[in-house]
Amino acid sequence: MDLPYYRRFPNGFSLIGWGIVLAAVVASFVVLIVAQPLFHSGFGGFIPPLLFVLIPLVAVAAVGGAKAPFALFRPLGLRDIGLIVLFFLLNVIVTIVVGTLINSVFHTAANPAGDMLTTASGLDKVLFFGWSAVQLLGEEIFTVLIFLGSLALLHRAMPRKSALCLAVLVASIIFGLVHLPTYQGNMAQAVALIPIRIVLLLPYLITRNIWASTGTHILNDWTTFGMVVYAGMQAD
């Protein structure tokens, strides 16, 4: 099964269509950043990540038709679940290696999500995992649409395999850069996210199913968050 949207019209989006979709992707990220300080506790915490998910999907539907967003999603099978676990384990190894290298050379900043979890109430600790799952789905939509948009443009100028590899790199670099605010502008940590993002994108490339990359991403981040909660409980 081929990747969606990237081939020329009528099988994919026009350049104008991609402009609309990518503008919505950027807008969704801005909305997330602006809304999170306003809705950071209770069930209101779901509002920013839900907007992050819905804004680009609405743009995809506006450009490609009501059924177009469903091209990103397929039912999860046993193979998909196996790949989620496999790439989660691979990503743990990559994260440890990259993190060790970065920490040995550069000063690094803590992820504020850890502080939020440490100080959150019992209910907000539980809800945090729900908020984060929705946001991680949004991050996958954000990354995959940038990847597909880059592929659509690059495929016009070079062979598909070369365009695909370069599009993965472009999407991963952008993913790293948008995390600069998370790490207080620390460029080393943003760059360190590039190989991690590549690993997290591979399940989607293999399965053509955004649930696979989302599952890997959730498993990865929830493991980290769970360790933070456990450490906080031990400290108490």
C-alpha cells in the first residue's frame, strides 16, 4: 500500500492543497503552545491537544474530501503491535546512547513535563497520561503530514527513494526544532531528537498506519513519565 496524499492530483494533493494542510499544521502547533498555559489542569487539559489533533485533520478533509484523513489510520493488527514493542525497545537504546553522548558534552535542560507531574494532584497525574496520549497522536500527525508534504515536493525533483529519505530527515529536523521551547532553547537537545524521531517514524513507514508510530511514541513517553511518578513516590 502506497503512502497517501503525496502523488500528484487526482491521486494526491496539489501544491496549493499542501500549502493549506501545512499551514494548518503550523497553526495547530501555535494553538497548542498558546492554549496549554490556559488549560493545564483537570479535564480542560484535553482541549489544547485535541485542537492540535483536529486542526490538521480538518484541513486534510477540506483539501482531500471527508474521507481523506482516514488514509492515515488503519486497524491495529498483531504485526503492528509487535512493531510497536520492537521500535519502542530500539528507541530506548537509541535514546540512552544519544542522551549519554549529549549529557557528556553539553549542559542539558530538564523536560518541564517532569516538574508538572511531580507537583500535580493525584487526579491530574492520572489525567496527564490521557492529555499526553492525545498530544502524542498530534505530534505524529504533525510529523507525518510534514513528511508527506516534503515527499510530495521532493518527489517532483528526484527519485522516490531519495525523496523519501530526505523527507524523513526534513520532518525529523523540524520535530527537533519545535521542541526548542521545551528544552529552553537548548539546540543540542533539539538535534538529539532527530535520530529518536527517525526511529519513531519508522513504524508508520513500515505499516502506513499512524497508530503504529503513535503507539511507539506513547509507550516511550509513558515509560519516562511513569519513572518520574515512581521516583516522586519514593521521595515522599
